[in-house]
Amino acid sequence: MRKYEIVDGRVKALRDFSDVKKGEVGGYVKGEHNLSHEGDCWVYEGAKVSEYADVYGDAKVYGYAKVSGDIVVSGYAVVSRNEQINRKTST
């Protein structure tokens, strides 16, 4: 079951889960490949997940955190404040 849609590059909750309420607008993602519909993972307002980064499980990205490159944020991981996590993909 889908838990969010992307509106103007930001996630918008389609149902209640964890501390997120239906209709709440979260942070920015490049596409659905960045945030799983499974578990309680979420990208909160102000945060950004891009490129090939993947957030799933019960992971949270918030504060003005930026996650990009070939990164996986999973389990109960929390990326917050102004943290920037990036790992360039090999070419």
C-alpha cells in the first residue's frame, strides 16, 4: 500500500503512520526510488534525498539533512540537522 505521493518534488503522506499524519508534506526526493513505501521511514520537511540514495525500514531523514550518491539509510537510522551524507557512485 502506497504511503506517499510526490508533489512538486516533495513527499506528501497518503495515510497516517509513525508520527506522520495523512496530508503532511515532507522533504524533497528525486523519485520514488529514494523512499520506500514499506515501514515507517520518512523524509521530513527541510530534508533532501537525491541521486541513488535509498531510505527504507524505519529510517528518518530530517532537519536540513541531505543524503545523496549511492547511500542506503535503513533500519532505525536517523540523519538529522545539517548532516550531509554523500558517496559518489563509480563510473
